[in-house]
Amino acid sequence: MHEDNCSSMNEFLLLGFSNSPGIKMVLFTTFLVVYLIIVAANLGMIILIRMDPQLHTPMYYFLSHLSFCDLCYSTAIGPRMLVDLITKNLSIPFSSCALQFFIFGVFAESDCLLLVVMAFDRYQAISNPLFYTVNMSSRACSLLMAGVYTMGMTDALVHSTLTFRLCFCGSNEINHFFCDLPPLLLLSCSDTRINEFVLFTIFGFLELGSISGILISYCYIILSVLKIHSAGGRLKAFSTCTSHLTAVAIFQGTVLFMYFRPTSAFSPDQDKITSLFYTLVIPMLNPLIYSLRNRDVKEALEKFKNKKCF
């Protein structure tokens, strides 16, 4: 492919969901409500954890970062998608598309790695309670988070560089509601085998490592819980892990389905539904899962309400 053809693309068109004004208005209303819940729930979780001393523990420190990641990567997608549903101009500049792709990649990958860190934290709390405060000190937590964000940025930078150096010399219509990797690879007129190889290699390594780390942590957790003699102690230990396992199952399942397959298996309509699930639904569900199933968070909410009343 000639370089002059590669340099001709300066914008893309995000086709989104439908051309019907009626359907667009219904989708706009629905997605606006969902996005407002995402902002309120995740921002509320971050503020609550920062304000309540009872929640100043490693578990809630990581949970506040999970809410931050959910808020960031949904914000990279949501507002632009809402604007596209009520305007006729669907174009997005090449640089803006690359930036959206990069920001989404950084925080989505950080979200994935953070779930592993949270599993490790639960392992330390339940399996090594006497050394928990030493092993999960403030410095250790900060280093873990630095590692998470560094790996997230590195992964996003690699994919962004490889993707936006491809030739886009034909149609500029992206059959999606944001600049995601599968539709961009389908749109390219370059040989994308290197991109697919890097995607499978890095993504496979990170996903395999993440899932293995979570499974190993929970194997040790289950063994430790079974050694607890009191039924109340077992119930409390399992209840702190249920929310995390629910979040892991939902997030990892959808991400694996979306990215761990060849380009030939991509289906635009099906992929839009899957993408909606992990870009909007999961960031909305995570704070609800952790708050509704967590006694400490519910108590902190009650205290916050009482303070507001007085």
C-alpha cells in the first residue's frame, strides 16, 4: 500500500446504531439515564470512600480506583455517543479517534488488572490476616496501583500505535459507536496480521495471567475459609468475595468474547451490543454490586445520610 493513500484519511464517520429518529431518541434517553447513573454512582463511591475513615483500608482503596477507571473509560465513550444520537454530523477527526481509543484502552486494561489486585488483596486479608496490614501497607498499595496504570498505558500505547499507523484508504465509515479495535481493523486496507498477532499475544498473556491470578487467589481463599470454625466467620469471609467474583465474571466474560477471536469472526451488530455491555452496563453495575452487597459501604451511606439530615 502506498504511503500517499495512507495519509489521505483525516476523519472517520461513526455510524452508531440506527438512522431512525424515533429509535435514536429512545436510545438517547436510555443511554443518558445510564450514563448519569454511572457518573453519580462511581463518583459517589469515590467520595464516600474518601470521606469515611472506616473505609480507609486497602480493599476500599482499590475499589475507589475501580470506580475511577469505570468512570474514565465510560466517559471516553458515553458523551460522544450521546452527541452522535442527536446530531447529524457523525464525523470524528482522526486524532480524536486515536485519543478516544487510547483513553479507553488505558482505563479498560487498568480495570482488568485491578480486578486481579483486588483478588490478591482478599487473599491476603483472609489467608494471612495477621500480616495483612504489613503486606498491604500504603506503600505496597501505591506500588500495585502504579504497576496497574503503567501496564494499562503501555498496552494502550502499543495497540494505538499499531492501529493508527495502518492504511485507511477506502471507506471512512466505522460501523460502531466508538473507535474500537475490531471495526478499525476491518476498515483498514493494510495487512492486519501483525495487529492480530500482537492483540492475541498481549491480550492472551494479560487475560490468562489475570484469570489465573484470580483463580489461584480464590483457591487459597476457599481453603482458608474452610478452616474457619464459626459459620458467621465463613459467611463474612465469603460475602466480601461475592461482589468481586460477580464483577470479575461479568467483565472478563464480555471482554474475552469481544477481543479474543480473529477479525473474520467480528460481527458489527453483535459487537455493538457486547460493547454496550462493557462500556456502559458494567460501569453502572459495579458500584451497585459493591454497595448493595457490602455492609461497610451501606453503613457508611447511612452515616452520610444522617450527617446530611443534621
